[in-house]
Amino acid sequence: QRPDHREALLALGVITAPSNSVRRQWIRNATRQFPRDENTRIIQRFVFGNSSKGSSDLCFDFQYAKVAREAATHGDLVFVDSPDETMTGCVEKSFAWYAHAVRTFPRARFIGKTDDDSFNNFINLRSVLGSFSQLPPLPNSAEYSHDLLVYEAHYKQKINP
């Protein structure tokens, strides 16, 4: 995927699996309820692995055919270099999402991760992250992968050396 150089407050990866299409559609419908705000734009992407270590090849091919149609319809899916449908898939996809997001959304102030069984209130996210946005940016922030804990630790060190 090509980098998206638009300003964004948050690039949010939603860890999901091919079989969870109902959850993804529910999240899409729920987030449409929130007003759009281009000044505090939140980019939401559903994160899939790209291999089938945990499923039969036939099942995997069928699920990914459905996912390919969903990607063409909605344009909000990303595929990372990580397995899907395995015991450790969620963790591996999370780390792969962070690496992907830093490259793909270089102008996102924050990068976050959630799962497809969570509800994210964009109004609250904008409010909380907006208060952190008043702080100056980190030096070489892409190297820090926009992690809130690193951000907080950096400024605590600056305030209390």
C-alpha cells in the first residue's frame, strides 16, 4: 500500500480475522454515526494476516475470496506479513500493524490498535488524543512509532530530568 501523506490524528488498526465479517460491518455502521472532523481525522483499517498456518487451504481460499470482495467494496482492509487464524495471530498482526502504519501513515500523530470485538468512541478518542496533541511532536517521531507510552515517557523525562 502506498503511503497516505494526509494529516491524521490517529491511524487505528482493528485486528480481525477472515471469518469476522459481521463484526467488521457492525464496526463500520457504528463509526458512521460519529461526525467527521477533517482537523482530527481518524483513519480506521481492518488488519488481516496474509498466510493460513491455522486453517486448511480450501477454507482459507474461500474466506479470502470473500475478504477480497469486501476489500473491493469498502477499501478499509490491510494485509500484513503475519499469519491469520492461529493462536498467536492477534499478537503477530498487532506488531505487524504498527510497522505497517508507521510506513503507510507517516503523518498520523498517533497509531493505535484495537480488536474487532471492541467499540471505539471516536469523539472520546479525539478528545483524549487531542489533549496530547497540544504537546510538541517527538524528535524523529517515526522512530518511536507514535506510541503513547513512549511519548509520555519522553515528556516526563523532559519535565523531570
